[in-house]
Amino acid sequence: MSGGHDLLIAGGGPAGLATALHAARAGLDTVIAEPRQAPVDKACGEGLMPGVVRSLAALGLEVPGHPIAGIRYVQDHRQVQAVFRHGPGTGARRTDLHGILHRAVLAAGVPVLPLRVEEVRQDVTGVTIPGTGLRARWLAAADGLHSPVRRCLGLEVKTRGVPRYGLRRHYAVPPWSPYVEVHWGTHTEAYVTPLGPRLVGIAMLTTRRAPFATHLENFPELADRLPPQAAVTAVRGAGPLRQRVRTRAHGRVLLVGDAAGYIDALTGEGLSLALTGAEALVTNLCRGTPSRYETDWANATRRHRLLTELLVRARQQPVLAPHIMPTAARLPRLFRAAVNALA
């Protein structure tokens, strides 16, 4: 049986929505399967790096938020900062970003069906979702960090090392810095993102399973700025973060976003990789070169993956971890180059 849509997208997060926008603008008959109601929230740092701002602008989208001048590392009384060379980033609530993308997809005429894709059957002409009546020539799996599609196709690879987790909460206090601040602790990094005139987001990345408040106590300077009564959202969590994938192209199924594999949130580049992957996926489908998607994805994300991998490995080595921040402070030009290589 043939027929159906050109492209079915499993997952309506930013990666899936961006893929849908590129596909619709390329003239592909596209549909999204997403069981959650928009806007969808997620535990993330909520800092849109300049590359993400540019990618969204190329799609005709602008996300309102607080300008971000650059990145600042902080440890004890030492700090080093790097200004973005190619324009500012934006601190924006994840729900605002998702809402703008979702509305743009609906305006482009792409239906979003309240369905969850957990099983995929494919043949030489297309992909079928059992029990739904959905069929398409291609399927883009954009169903997140713990992708059900990736799992059902047996594309997961066992990860090694100590798992890391993320936690996020918002506080109604004025931002004290135009930078995304990364505060370095023994086992945890705390990310401070300005989101509005009286709103900051605090994200924790850690190997230790403990309540958010316990992690915050390990950063006394931050805890003094963030009284419990100023918290305006509940704590959200995510993880384990590292996800390895056997391949991003499996027959007529292509993986994009976090479903395509994930190293860590340490460099804040998850959205950038998702948007880059979305464009590469659609470009290859339109050119009739889906087998090139794996190579194009690897080439487009190589720099981000290498730098993130190096930082995470250093972070997990007891001998090296205490020297990451002091080294950045001693070599500010190198730090600025690294930040802007990813921005």
C-alpha cells in the first residue's frame, strides 16, 4: 500500500515543529502526531543562543524575551565572561518558544493530531502507524530524549559513565546580569538565565540525585539572591541526559532533535542542533538523498559534539574538573573563542 502523507512527524516539540515548518515551505504534505496539548514545557536552560535566534529568524519567527549578551563562568570569587560576537541571544520561556512554533505550524496548514507514536511499521514505499490509519512516505522521529520510536526500532546504544540529570525552576527576581551565568560546583553546575524584567530561570546539571533546594544550598551566593518565596514555578526534571544512537537514518525513518542522540546540556546547544537537524532532514528528503542525512547531520553538528564531549569528560574526571573554571579564567581569549564557536 502506498499513498498517505509525504512526511509524518512523531513529536511536536521544537525539533518536530521546525521540521514541519521546513517541510511545509518545501511543499511536502506533512502531519504531526503529538499527544500533549500546546504549549509544552520542558526542563531546560531557556537560553536561546545567537545561532538559534538566527535559525528562527530564517523561518520568519521572533521569540520575545530578555537579551543575552554572552556567557559568564563563575566559581567562588573568580569569573570570566565572553560576549557573543554575532549578535545577542535571547532568554525566553520554553512555553513561549513552543507556542510561537506551534502557531506557525498551524498557520502553515500542518495538522497536529493528538496521537502518540510508539510502534512503527515500514516497507519499501512508506511507514505505517498501527491502529491509527496514518501512513506516510517518510517518518521523522522528533519524540525527545527517550524516544519511543528510537526504542521500538532498536536504535539505542547503551551509554557509559555516570549519568547526569537536569532540574529547572523560575524565580521572580530581577536579573542581575545580562549574561547566562554558569556557576561551577563540585558535582553540579547552576545556570542562571535572564528571562524578563523580573524573572530568572535556574537550571541545575548534576550527577547527584537530590532535591533542587539541596543543590541550591551548595551555591550560597545564588541562594541569597533566590529566597524560597520568590519561586514561581515547580521544579521540572530531565534525564539521564546522554543518549547514544546507532544511526539517525533507518529505512524510511529519520531521527531529529534529542531523539537523534544527545551528549549533555552543558553548552546549551540542544535547540541549535535540533534546528540544524530539522533543516538538513527536509533538505535531503526534497533532494531525494535521504541516505545523506546521517552524513550531513554529523558534519553540521561535529563542532558542537566535540566541544561538549570534551567538557563533559573533563567535568567527570576528579583530577580535571576543578581546573575547568580556573583554566577559562587564565585563558580568556580561548574561552571567548570556544563560546563563539558554539554561538
